[in-house]
Amino acid sequence: MDYEKNVLADGGNFICCIAAKDMVVTITSKFMMNPKNRLTLIKEYIIPAVK
């Protein structure tokens, strides 16, 4: 799957555009040092939930 555009901002805020699914995923959070990888969450849980 092609994750065409990803934006990682301060503290774990994240935007991911997935053209093949015509989908945009956004994650917002309070500021945190060394946030976990949000792309793993999207690949393993969010995309399988919308198939």
C-alpha cells in the first residue's frame, strides 16, 4: 500500500493520506516526548478495519 503523504508534527500529531483507499487519517494528541510510531497503528488497526 502506498502511503503517499505523511506529516508528523510536534508531540505525535500525525496526518496520513492513502490514495488507494481514498482515505485520510489524522491523529491528534497532547504534547509528548518520543511518541510511538503512528504509522504502525494505521497499518495494523485502522486500514484493516475499513477494508
